[in-house]
Amino acid sequence: MKRFPFKKVLDGLTSGSSNSSPKGETEIAETLSCEHFTVCKVVRHGFPYEPTSMAYDPVQNILAVGTKNGSLRIFGRPGVDCHVRHDSDTAVLQLMFLVNEGALVSVCADDSLHLWNLRQKRPAILHSLKFNRERITHCTLPFQSKWLYIGTERGNVHVVNIESFVLSGYVINWNKAIELSRKTHPGPVVHLSDNPTDANKLLIGFETGVVAMWDLRTRAAEQRFNCSQPVRCISWHHEGKQFIVSHTDGTLTTWSVKNATKPANIISPHAKVPAKGLKPEPCTPVLKVEWRSVKNGDPFILFSGGLPYEKASSTPSITIMQGKTTTVLEMEHTVVDFLCLCDNPWPSNPQEPYAVVVLLESDLVVVDLTSQGYPCFENPYPMDLHESPVTCVQYYSDCPSDLIPHLYSAGSNSLNRKKQLYSKKNWPVKGGGWGSVLLRCESTLLYTCIVLIVCRHADGTVKFWDSSQVMLQVLYKLKTAKVFEKQKQARSLDGDEEPFAIQMVKLCQESRLLAVAGASGHVILYRFSRLEVTTELTVLEIAIVYEPEEPDTPEAETPPPPPPTPLKRNTSTISASSIASAVSSQQAAPTSQAAGASGGATAAAGGGGSGGTGAQATSTSSGEGIRDNVPNLKVKGGPHKRAAGFQPDLCCQLVWVDGEAPSTITTVEINSCYGLLAFGTTTGLVIVDFLQKTCLLNMGTPDLYGSADPYTRTPRSPKKTKPQGLGDIVEQYMADPERCKSPTGSSTEQQNGVCVSPTSSNSTRKQGRNNHDPAQLKRSKSQGSRKLISCKAQSVCSDSGNCGPGEAAPNGSPPTPPPSPKEGPKESNPAHSHFSQLIKFVVAGLSMNPSVLHVPYRSEGSFTRSRSSSMSSLEKEAREGVQCLTFAESYTRKTESVTSPCIWVGTTLGSVLVIVINLPPWGEQRYTQPVIVTPSGTILRLKGSTLLMAFLDCNGSLITPPYEPWKDVSRETKDSRDKRPPSLQRMRMSPSSSTEIADRQFVVICSEKEAKVISLPSQTCAYRVKVAESSYVVRADVISLQNSVCLACYVANGHIMAFSLPSFRVLLDHDYLPLTDLRIGRTFQFSSHGKGIYQASPTELQRITICSEASENLHDMLGDLFLPVNTPEAPSKGFFKGLFGGGSSTLDREDLFGESSGKPSRSIARHIPGTGGIEGVKANSSSAAGELYKARIALHERGEKLSELEERTAQMMASAENFSQASHQLMQKYKDKKWYQF
């Protein structure tokens, strides 16, 4: 185990700050190594994208689906799902099972055949055969036959041995199959099948309408049937005496094998009855037909297509004919293929169909043929992931144990209503066997942890899926569109026709708060409840306007002194319909207390970074005029009944301003402990207090810097707006009481970051609106002026939130300076004097703090932007968006020794800003006193857009944001509001006093190009790594693995990388999947234990793992596709059939197609050995190694026994020798003596 000293890097090393006292060092043990990482696919969920073919094994009961891109999905019982892919991206034209043999044959569009081994959990190719001269059009594999018939485009039929994939010398040429008198080519082979009762007869169907009955023994055509219309498909009756043919004009013809002159029957099932002497009107081609018999009933005839042309385009269907009854099953999507599921696999017996599987373009439907009305089976597979296009995915591991049961309980009502429409019988595809779920990795359960997948869709729905096992199970479905009124011509902000499309979702698993950001500039906050309630939704309308008015052309590198600029603010309103509910939900203080508290709010807009004035707050509907101060969607007013589950609590809407649509929401973050909701857009940041239903901050991103903006901004538009003072904004607020009422009923204002309580009248405000020093509110001309309209929402200030001159701010900012003599006459009104002091406090916190102007870390390779005045300079950014947000209990400035609540803001230009959150005491005061948010002045910079911010403690463990646990309303006490969250109490504890302040926290920041570890509170860069040189990082996450943490990144060039923390050692660099589709980058997610997920296709999700131990144990988790099952017995011949030879004749295909048939031409096809046996070889090698080990042990034991035997033999030989010597001595003693001498 390697140890890396985590030394503190002095920020002023190059400037010569050598007199700094050394800080304490922290050693973090890094336990992860390269052996812990490997990339492996786990399972694929969803519907196969662009399916092309299908096959079914009636004995093993497994279903295979081929797709256009060469993928194969094999389904068994729920929980048995396998995905494999061909080496090439060619379409799969046909699939054939070797019934009950554990093998599958696939025919691809590049004229190749592949034999797949299904006896292993990861199927792989055993053999391949590539045709060179002819194109494959149709193949067939008779039941329990080892010979595969292949029809080609030239009309020839070839035979292949299925075991060795070797081409036979037996060939049926097209000119021998047709009549000698025919002078034209019959066309490609479209059908091949042998007679159910006579395997010697092969039925060959050509596209032009010629059908030939070929005798395999005599190598000649026995019968030829000439159809008047082109042939599409043929199906036999089980007795082998008749077959039915489907045609391109929508007709079905039935032929007898004994009469080839004319068909026995011609029907047009869906054609209108013509007048006498007229032909029926043509219909669409019947693409496929199946004729299935029943012992005690009329046979089934099923076909697809054949509808009249005016109905065919709008109603894809499957037609079921039984006796005189014709049933048309209309489908929602185009029919790709269908097949009947039968009890008996032998074609010579009545098949007894019980279901029909219909493969649609975007769905898989199984129809019950044995129930009245032909109901559908309930599909247990997650085939409806793409019910509406998936816009993004969230992946949560290690969820609370009761979350998934509660979600399932909330969604069970709607699921039970749907189940009433399905068949009562069990799902018929029931093959395969489940794998083991419990996989232990040291002391961590890798796949038994509760995993939740949240999918967001374009229609505004959010689906929750349980992925704790291999199979996905739907838990709950949330429809966000129910919050809004229906509009005929509603569109999203980017002009898309899906105004409810969801762009971002953030779920707090512990508190069960859900924030949903939509494409129309709205964010809805949901609370989870197990009870059904009737509530009214509170609405906040927020505007963010950033519009530089003058080009930025400084003459020098240093910005000029800041010119006078008036203050401009952002506006936000609460809809009048939500006042009553807001009052009841907030439990406001009595009127007498509210009157003594603050009634309005103003702000210092990012430390005096605002310029210009606010626009008029009048609402203008879209109509013919310019949309102004109106949201894109209209929320339903009044109380509404909310079902159990996630219930809407607050809706924040960005409004149009001067005909311009609000900016797109890019990130969302919630914190239940602080009671705050924050979301970033492409132009700014919004922070909302969802407990008091107020907007705390709505500000353009450039104004978050204050006077330390490191970028030169160019104007977006040359137009200017008439300046407007604070008093005019107050007049606008008072002029529209219906849109601007506070939930508490008092007229309040709120400024970004600071709250004050004006007690004077409107006129008094207007008289003193410009008495504060403008110099304290100006910023350099190089920064450009900004239009910021602040929000009008509820805000109640207390004395504890007011900061006068010379007083220290509660969040640890430096004390404000006393008023300057140049400030002008003192304001007689106490409210304006107090307001002026608060403005100065925020300006001082941004302008006088040394950390504001200090760029913490810079090296030769760091990303720096010049101060060039050239208009073509790349450093002149007109817009800067917020890319990521993180709530934390951290150090906001270098001088702080205690952590405080804050929010870290990452921007698209690589800046990281810290905003301090000053919370009132928990309890009733949290609902009455204001939350103050102020920029801390801390600025960190990276190269590229910021993607991730995570915090580590001094031991290298991941610090999670504080949260408030979810409380069941039915069990919650009335005084629960007075209880302070335990997590907040732990996080807010002050550290032990010390003369030296050592770094006790570290923040990991990752951008598109690099990653850094910053030590806090010193704000020094300890480690840095360039993640992507020529590419960029798409997704980055700090994940836990093997009781440690690492940084996992997905790069646009397709590499998945992992770095140790904090030293950034490369643990994994695997070339996995290039970013060929933006869908992959939008949905790629990493989670705990090395799990990952992304959207592999518009209809499928792919789960992966980067944990090597999970990859090694994956074989046990996956299900078995093949289980040993006895094949049903062959039908017995009747006595009279056997006596008179009416039964099926035996055929020795080995004599016909084997070596006696001759050698095939080498130029026709080329055999390619497969690599699929590797896994089987590994398994066999492991078993062989085991057997060898056992044999070695047995040999060793035998050797020991032989040694013991040898020792015993030696002992016996020694004993025998001794006995021999004694005997010889005794003989010598008595040999000369007479008998009478004894």
C-alpha cells in the first residue's frame, strides 16, 4: 500500500512568501490500484433498436431478436436477458434456432452466416460462413436436422452442415427446378421448407410465382406450381397435403400437392366484394402467413398485411382467421415479423398454437390465442423505456432501503389498473435460468445494493426503475405536464414542439425531494408523501437579464477606474393564486409580528456589478405583441388533488423579457438541510428558499464575480435602456398587486444576497433612492454594464441579519468600513440609511477582500486569458453560463477556521465561485427570518468548462452534503419543525482551537480538460492532472470503490479513465466507446461500486462496471440461456399408415449431402473459424485443470501407497531372507542325523 504525503502547496511560492509558517501535513492512504479496474458490459435494458428478425425455440422457450445494426437480444424468463453483437454492423436478416440444441444461426445482410453457442452465459460465434458469389435471400433449418438449406438471389439452393459449417457438394440449380419450357429466370428464392410428413420433399418458392416440389433423392422437381402473382411466403398444413401461399396483391392461395394445375382455394380476406365479373380490388402484400392446426377445432391462419391501400398506411395489423371468424388486431407501430408459439415442435403433429408474438418497429406484443377477445400478455421486460424519447438518465446506488418499496406502493395503483386489461395467464417466454444475485466484493455487496434509475422523457414524464437485479422493474411514473394548463401551440424555448421535455432531474434520496427542470424554463420541486392531499401550487416567476450595452475596448492591460453606474435589479413574482396555500404551508407569524419585521428587500447585485435599470414589470401576453414578463407555460391555479407519491410543492418559472426567451436551464441542485433550491442557466444563477417560497438570488453569471471579473466581455446588443432607479422598481411592484403579492400578504421586496426592511412610504423611497454613494456601486467600464432585474418575493428580515458599518458579517466576511466623507449627505430616513450600509457591506466584502483579486494557482500550462483590447480576442466572452452546482459545509475564504453552509458554482468558462449562505436558527425562525446569500469573493479557475466539484475530508473520504431525513407525515409529530437536522449539527461543529490552521478539507474540481485537488481553507492546488489533451471530458464523477474513492471520467474520444484521489494516479485508461452520438454523452453516468450507465440507442440503456472484481463475478450473476430439457417424443405412426406406406419416408441426409455428394466449389463460400469457443475453452480448461489437479492428487496418493507397499515388500523380503537362513541352518544341523537319532 503506497502512501502519498498530501503537502500544502504555498500559493505565493513564486512571489517569495518565505516567512510563512509550515502547515501540518496530512497523509492519505490510497488503497486502489490498477488491478481493481477493468471495463465490462453488464446488461442491456430496453427494446432492441430497429429490429429486423425474430426466432423462437419452442422447447427451451427463449426468444431471439435481431436488429439493423447487427445486435442480438435473447430473452428468457423475466430476469434472463442477453445482448451480443456481430463483429460488423450489418443487419440481421434471419434467425434460426437449433431447437433444444443450445445454438442459434444468424443470417446477415453481408451474405454471412454465423453459428452462436448458447450453452454459455455470454453467447459467442463458433463458426462463420461468408458467401462470395451469391447473395443469401432465405434459409431454413428443419427440425432436428443437421443440414441447413440456403436460397440465394440467383435462384440456387445450397446445403451447409450445421455442425462443421462446411458447404456440401449438393446444389439445386434454378434451371433444374423450373420447367424446361420456361425461358425467364424465376427470381430469387423467397421460401424453403420440407414437407412435414416427407423429409425427402423440399418446397422451393421463387419470387416471380413459381413453386417447385423438389425430390432430394432423385434430384429432380416432382411438381411445379405456377402462381399468377408473385410469392411472398408459404406455410404447410401439418398433414403435408396442402400449403398456403401469400401474394403481393393481398390474396392467399391454397394448393394441393396432388394437383399442380390450379389452386384449391383463392381468398382476399380484406378486399371489398366486387361486382360480378370484376376482380377484387388489390390490397397490400401479405408479407407473412402461418397455418397452424388445432386438434379439436378449426385451424388458425395468421398473416400480416393484406389491407386495402387506403387503410394500410394508418393501421398496421395482424389478421387472425379461424373458421368463419376473422379478427384484425391493429398495432401501434409497423409490423416487422410475427410467429406462433405452439406446444408441439414436431411439424407433422397439430401444433396447438397458444400465443402469437408480434415484433413491431418499437414494441414487442404477445397475444393470447386461447382467451376470449385475444388479449395481450403483460410484458415483464422494460420495453417501454422509449415510450417517450429519453432526454437524460440519473443513476443512484445504495438508496435507502425503504425508498423502493414506497415508490412501488405509490405507483401500484396505476399499474394495477393496467393489469386488468391484460391476459390472466403467465408470460409464455419462460426459458432460461436465473443467475446468482449475491456477489460479494470483500465486505461490500456489489449487486444487492438498491439501485434506482430515473429516466426523463420528452413528454414531461419521469420514470423510476428498480435495477437492483439484472432486470429493470418499473416502480413509479410521474407526469409533470399535469402541473400546467394545456396549450394548443405550446413550444419549448428552443422552438421544439415538446414544451414539457425534461432536461434535468435532481433527487435527494434521503429527504425524497425531487427537482425537475423542463425545456420551457421551469423548475418544479416535488415532495414525496404516502398520503393523498389537496394542495395549491406556489409559483415563482423569475427573470434574469444580462445585456452588455457598450463594447469593451480598454487601452491598457489594467482596467480603468469604475465609472458611475446605477443599480439594476432582477424581478420575480408569486402568482396570486398561490397566496393562500403559501400562507398555510409556511405557517406565517401573526400580523402584528409581520408588521414589525421587514417588508421589502434590495440587493447589491453581485457586489455592485449591475448597471442600468430594470425593465417595466408589466405582463404582456404573446399574441401579436412582444412577450414580456410572462412565463412560457401557464400553471394550473387553485387547489388540486394530489395522489400519493411525488407531489408538487413549488414551481419556479423563468419569464420572457422584452420578447426574448429565458435562458436554458443547465443544472439543478437541492439541499433539504438548508431548505434551498438552486439552478443554473446559460446566463445566470437562481437560488430559491423553498421553505419560505422566496427567491434569494437571480443574477447574471458575470455579476457573481463582483469587481474581480477576470474576463473581458463584449456586448451582445448595442441597444440601451433608459436608466431607472430603485424607486421606479418599487412603483412597478406596487402597481401590480395581483402578480406581486407575497404569500404573507405584505408587500415585500428582496435583493440578491442582502435583505433589508424599508419602513417608509413609496414617496420616501423615491426621494432617497440615489443618496447612496454611486462610487461604491460602480465597476470598471471594461466589465460592461449589466441589466439585472431582481426578484419580488416574500422576504422577512430580522435584526440578526442586519450588518451595519464596522460590524462583522455572520458568515465570516471582513468588517465593513465606516462611511466615507465623500459619501454625501446622510440619509435621514433610517430605512435608507440601513439600506446604504448594507450595500456598502456587500461591496466591501467583494472589493476589499484580498482573496477576490487573487488567482490561487497558476503555472506555465494553466489556462490564462489575456487582457487584449482587440475585438477579435477570444477572451471577450459575451455570455457565461453556470455548468454545475454543489451545496457543501466548507471553508469559503482563506482566513476561515470554521466551515459554513455555502454553494459552489462552476461556470462554462472554468471558473469556480463560492457563495456563502447565512441561515437563521432552525425552527420557527427558519420560516420567518430571511436567508442571506452573498458571494464570498473566492475564485478558482480551470481550463475548460467545469463539470464536477466534490469534497474530501482530511482522511480522503468523500463528504456528502448535509441533508434532512424524510419523515412520514402520518407518523410525524406536530412540533417536528423545532428539531434541528442531526446532519447539520454534525457538520456545523467548530474544530478545536489551534494556533496554526492546517488544511482539513479538500475539494476535487474537474473540468473538460483538467482536474485539480484544492486544499481548504488555504485554497492551494495540491495535485493537478490533464485529463484530456486533444479531446474533452464528457462526464466526471467521484465514486466509492473498495472502501476508497476515485475520479471516474468518460472522455469524448471514447476512453474511460479512473484516477486515484488525491494524487491523480492513472488507475484505468480503456478505449471503450467513442462519442459518436450526443445521446451517449448526455446520459453517461457513474455511480458507487464502479457502476455506470448510458443510453446505447434511442430505445436501450447499457449498464457497465469498471470494477474488476465485479467483472470476474459477472459470470455468476448472468442467467443461463440453455437448460437441459427432454425433447418431446416424435409422433407415432398409425397402424394403417405404416402398413400402406402413407407415413413419412425416412431420409438419410448424410448420404445425400455428405462426402458422396462431391466437393463444393471453394469460390462460393469461405469458412471463418469463430472465437466463440474461447469462453467454453476457458470453462473446459478450468474443469480440465481441476481434473488434472485431482489426478495429480490421486497420483500422489498412489505414490504414497506404492511407497508404503514397497516398504512392506522390503520388510517381507527381509523376513523371508531371515526365515530362509534359519531354515538352512536348521537343515544343516539335522541333515546327517538318522531318524532314530531325533
